[in-house]
Amino acid sequence: MVNRQGQTRLSRYYQPVELNRRAALEADAVRCCLSRKKDQCSFVEYKDYKLVYRQYAALYIVVGVTDNENELSIYELVHNFVEVLDKYFSRVIMFNLDRVHIILDEMIQNGHTVETNKSRILAPLSALDKMMDG
């Protein structure tokens, strides 16, 4: 997840990438997506991967996938992720990144989609919120 200036707000890797390579990899991949026009396809060939990205207001969500992944399913997964974020947060996500990580962990484990139902994804956060309130 990056802003319009290309600053990474959230990143998650499901394959090992050395820490010293991550910043350069993210910057290059984000630059590749941000330089595209709105009427261009949201799937981009990038090195040995495909980038699937969507823009929501001031945020871009960029996902790097291998050739054996279905780009449309990833594109819809990103949309579902944003819908879950929208359902849980009223406005500001950036101050609650711990909650965003929980949502992502409920949806994706070891690089595989495990849940798309919004209510089941948000159930652990609802339980946490009830414990905090009460």
C-alpha cells in the first residue's frame, strides 16, 4: 500500500526477499505503476512478476504475483480488501496499521487467499474491540 508520492505505508512479503533489497524493489515497482495513465490496464509485466494494482483515493495497492496467478482474482481480492477496510474504519487507516495487518492476515496466509467473507474477516477485530471496551 503506497500513497501518491510513492511512500510505502504497508508492505507484506510471502516469499523471502532480503531486507536490503525490499526498499529498492518497492520503489521501482511503485514507480512503474504510478507512471501509468488511468486508462491503462492495471496489470503490468515487471521482471519475473506481474504487478496488479488499484487506486483508491490517495492510496495505491500494488500486488506482485507470479505467472501462475490469475490477475483478475487478485484484482478482485484487492477490491475486497479495500471494502473490508472501509467497513471497519470510518476514515483514517494510517494510524491503525496494526488493525490493517490483522485484516490482511485473516484474508491471506502464506500467500494464499483463505477468507473473503467480510464478516468472518472482521470477527477477530470485533472480539478485540469488545475486550478493549469492556
